[in-house]
Amino acid sequence: MEITDIECIPVAMDVKPRSEPDGLAPYVTNHGAVETMERMLIRLDTRDGVTGWGEMRTTLSAASTATVIEHDLAPELIGREVWEIESFANAFFYEYMDTRTFVGGVEMAMWDALGKYHDAPVHQLLGGKTTDAVEFAYCVGILSPEESRPHARRALDAGYSVLKTKAGRDWRQDVARIVAMHDEADGALEFRLDPNQGWNFEDAVRVGAMLEDENIYLQYMEQPIRIDSFGTMKRLRSRLKTPIAANEDMYFPRNLLQMGRADAIDVGVVDIIPAGGILGMKRLAGVAGDLGISLSHHCAFDLGIKTAAVVHAVASTPEINLPPDTVYYAWEDDVISDPFTITEGTIAVPDAPGLGIEVDEAKVEQYRVEA
């Protein structure tokens, strides 16, 4: 089944405002606030008439993302058989540029087309699902402690067992926010705290120690300090009872192996896009399994196409033993015909061919933006 064409389609989708049920916007992080998110859809066509879809976040701009895929990756892709996923993913070596993020989006479309061709869901091609539904963690941005309380109640009532909140602008407020949500949930929720590299070592120690003094033990503290600081992460891990997780550090080859060898982390937060695709993520999962490191999966405001890919990948990767993050419930709309339903904090694993979703091309055109 020869690949004949690839097209990048940038779309922009609004996040529901906080005034609406399940609304999160503006979703405040250490780096900014999200009210509308731009996503890049990737359409792959084959000579047999089968179309595969992928999805990724845009990089510096939609134009630069599309340029790399349509002008740099396409010559290695067009003319290949759709099942040549491994050889395509390993076809690139640029001394001064890492193309794995772009490969990850294209690889997703290859899996979707391959599954449709064989009339099989992607999880079967990956070895089979180990669960019929994937549990997810509820996410919320930086809010005041009192504004955060309703989100803890909402997550608990909706059946989630884990809540992740952003952090990093004011470590004292970060502590107060977790304490307020823990109180609101009467201790029935676990929490993750993610400052996106926003603390120094001393502040991270203060946050972990103060929460421990409140008898609140995070599921993990995610990437509290800057990347490539394995020694500092190890010292932080030795100072606290709180498990320490890496996310942005996971986007670089062999960092997971080096952090594991240094006893610097307890948890890794992976993502199929910067990992170079599902196969790249599974290689990381193998390393984590050998090192005894737990795994979760990252969320980058994923629409239905990537959410489907995450569900297939997680369901077929037992090393991912902690719920992935999601903000899927907060989208105003989606580009798939039958959006996912989150039931008791879980999404059912699709069993239809490919990624198991149908892209609504009218919706794609409705939300398309200029690159």
C-alpha cells in the first residue's frame, strides 16, 4: 500500500471557559495561559484509497511545522509502503536538528492507515490491549486555592482518582492550592504538581516538605527544575519522600537511561510525539521497565486523533502504569465525528480499524487556520 501524498492542516480550537461545566480557560501555566490551542493535523493518502490521520502540536509556527513535514520528511515518505514505519522513523539524521517530533506525527498517520488496510485496530498491531479502558488524570491550570476547590470536587464526582495542577509562579500559593483541593476532596484524590521547570532546588524542597508536613504525599512532582540537571534531581529525590518525575527531560535521547542510572527520578512522563512516535515511546517504556521507573503519558491539549493514538499506545504498553493526563473534556468541539466520552475518568479503547475514529472533514475545514 504505497503512500502517495501527505498534507499538513493547521486548526485552532477554543478551550471552554471556566464559567462553563468542565471549562478550564484561561488555563494558566508557568509559561503563559491557554484559551485557544493550535494543532497540526496530518493527512496521509495511499494508492489504495486509504487515508491515515495524525495530530501534533505546532512548533514555533504552523508554517515551520508544515514546512519540515511537507518538504523535509515527505521525500523520505512518498513512495514507501505504509507498513515501513520503522525504516521511515530511522531515515533521518541531521547534525543540528532533531526531527523526532515531526516523525511522531507522521508515524501516527501511518499506523492509522495500516490498521484500516488490515481492518484491525492499532492496539492489535502493537501486540494487543491489556485493558478495555484507559484511566486518565484530570488536569487544571494555576488558580487561587479557593478557585481550585471546585475542580477537585468536579474531578472526584466525575470518577477521576488523580488530579494534576500546574505550578511555578508562586511556590507558596502552589502549596496552598494543593492543601485546599486535598481538603475539598477529603483526601480521596491523589495529586500531581507540575511547575514546568519553574522552581529552583530550594523552592522544590520547600514545596515537598511543606506538603509532607500536611500529610499530603503527591503521586509525583513533575520536572520541578530545569532539564539536564540529573545531579540536582537526585539530591531533591534524596531530600523528599515525594516521588520525582521527569517530563521535558524525556524529550532528549538517552536522558531516561542516564537519569535511571543516576537514581535521579521515580517516574517518567512520556509523549508519543516528541518520542518520535509510538515505536519510540515503546522503546522508552522498555528502558523504564528495566530500570523500575513508573510511567505516565503527557497531554499537550490533544484533540480526538491524538487522544485515540494515546489510548491505543497506553493500552498496549503495560509499563505505563500511571494514568495519562488529559484536558479532553475541556474542548469546545473536536474534529472527529464521534468525540470520546470520559466515563468514571476512563476512555474506552477503540476497536474499529486504525485509530478507531472517523475524522469529520467538514469540521477540519471549519477550524482550519492559515499557516
